[in-house]
Amino acid sequence: MKKNDIISLFEQTAKDTKATFLDFIKGLHELSKNPVVKGLFREIKITPEISKNQVNRYVHSLFKNLSKVKDLKPAKFVPYIAPLIVILVIVLSLSMVAIFFQVGSRLDRNNYIVNIPKGYGAKQVSDLLSEMGIIDGKYGFNLLISMFSIENKIQAGTYKLSPNMPLIGIVWKIKVGDIVPAPLAKVIFPEGTSIYRMSIILAESGVGDNQSFRELEDSPISDDLKGKFSFVSDIKINSLEGYLYPDTYFVPFDVDTDMLRDVMLSRFKLLVMPAFRKSKKDTMLSLHEVLTLASIIEKEAQDPKEREIISSVFHNRLAKRMYLAADPTIKYALSKIRKPTKKVYYSDLEVISPYNTYKHLGLPPGPICNPSLNSIKAAIYPAKTDYLYFVAKKDGTHIFSSNWRDHEEARKIVRRI
């Protein structure tokens, strides 16, 4: 090889090296401006394992200087190149160890219940954990999520997590779905509560989907449900009103409507059906008719001691083909149109509805609430009286009458009280 060729080769090599080196410096310069890199180095800075180390201060100073450089000439970076490679290796090693074992708070050893809803991705989970103080910053968490490639594979559920837990432990829990049993909510449905009112109680308790639960008030009963609970097979209307037994239930906060419905129907089956089968020979009414009458008794009987007497009034009126004329049925009819008032006015008696027992003979199409077992028994076993009327006193008890004249006198007495 000639001398000139050798010189040309060295000049070209030097030129290429200079260009490559300049590209490397430019890359570092751009990298130092990247918000993710800045965030990562912020994480490194606040991590105890690194913050006590001289490397942290040097790297911070290095990248601060890099970000300020405008004239990207290789000569300006010569003092940094030698230690840079060593520093990068040390930093990467330390940062991985630091991030893996980073904790939200070394002083807080308490466990917290964290519910990760279905559909949550890495960003939403990191926001949630950061807001709860479980993790200190999001970049380390997001980095580990990316390393495990589980951005879209986070498992929903209820977790028990502590700010004192290493970050790698938190990520691993949500990766494998190490969930704990969901805390249970105590939901109380008083006797005589309608499905509409039950949906309000659910909303106030923050339990389930109250809107879909309310739809049970006016939804067709599926063949699948009839297969599970044979006693709903004879319901002729699109409603489970009367069959969702009012009681105290302990259910998960995120319980779905179908599960809650089945739990309540199971309680009905357990408590009501044995009593009804045992007394079936003592009544001509079907189960649906018994529940319908019991629901009206439930609403009328403010004093439990009057259940059987009120039942006798309705039984006597049905036998004489008289209108039941029960105000609670008017309120139920009005609830389909507007929010009913506590008092029933004469204008309300004109409401057009099959539940208007002032206009339609016999029982309404179905229950107007979910009655208690005692009201169901009262509907089957009424007291033996000749009463046809009753009027409520201010204390919730009633004056019962066998004829219209006595009933009018009773109304006058009540107005004077």
C-alpha cells in the first residue's frame, strides 16, 4: 500500500469516527431532554440506595450540563467521555436494584385494601397506587410493568398492599393476580321495601349496579331463572317485586345484579317456601296472590299486631266483591309516573293503572313491595272479623268498622284527635 493511500485511509477513518462520535453526542443530548429519562433519573435521585452515592450527584451534574450544551462539538465532551461509560454501567446496575426494591414509605408498614377495577391499564393503576401513597412516583412502576410486558395483562381484583412493600413485590402481585377476598358490605333491606327503594339503598351504600337492579321491577323472567327457582315460573307479570326477600345481606361491594338477585331469591326459597307449602291447604290463594295481599298488608300495618286484622278486612272485601281501596296501591301506581307524596289525595285516586284498587276489583297484578314472612302468614291466616273498613290514627294504629256509618264516625274521631 502506498503512503498516500495509508494517509487517505487514516483521514477517512478519523472523519467517520468524528461523525459517529458526534452522532453519539447528539443522541445523548436529545436523550437528556426526554421526559421519561428525566422522570427515571428523578426516581433514581430520590431512591435511598443511590441518593447517598457520589454517582448520583455526578450523573445529575453530567446530564444537566449535557442538556444546556448548544454547540455540539466533540471537543466539548472529551472530559466526560472517559468516565461516562463506567458511570452508565454503574448507574444502570444501581438503578435496577434500586427500582426493584424501591418502597413508597419505609415508615408506613400498614396494609391497605386496593381495588383494581376491570379494564384498568398500567397508567390507571400507577395513578391509583400513587394517589393512595402505595408507591412513590410512577416511573419505576411503569418501567417494571414494561419489563414484564404486562401493560394490558393487569389482573383486576382486590389486593392487600403496603407502602413498605418493595416495588417488585407490588408488580408481581398484580401480575399473578394475588388477590384477597373482597371486603363485604352490609346492606339492610327493611321489611316492605320495594325494588325501587332497594335500588336507592344500594346506591347510598355504594354497592353493585343500582340501575340494573331497579330493572328487576319491570323485566321479563328468563327461562334460566325459572329453572333455578321454580316458584317464579307462575309469575304472569314482568317483575320480581315481592320475591326479593327483605333482610340483611353481606355482599361484595362490586356484586353484580344477577348474583344479588339469586342470593335474595335463595333467601325467599329458604324462609317463605316451606311456610307456604305447609299452609297451602289452608288458603285458596296462589303464592303470587298471597304475596300480593301480603305486600298491601305490610304497607298498611304500621303496628305489627294489626296484621291479621287488616288481612281480615281485605279478605272480607274480596269475598263481597268490594274494591280493596288500598292507598298503598295508589302510591305504587303513582311511582311509575312520578314521585308519590306521603298523603294520597282524591285526585290521585283517578290514576290510570291496574294497581289502582279504587278502580279495579280484586287484587292488583302483583305485589307492591317485598313483604316479610309475618305479613305473608297474616295473608294466609287472617283474623276472624266482620270488619270492612279501617282508618288510620296519628300513631299508626287503626279504628276498624263493620259498616260505612261507623267508618264515617271513625273518620270524624280521627280528624278531631
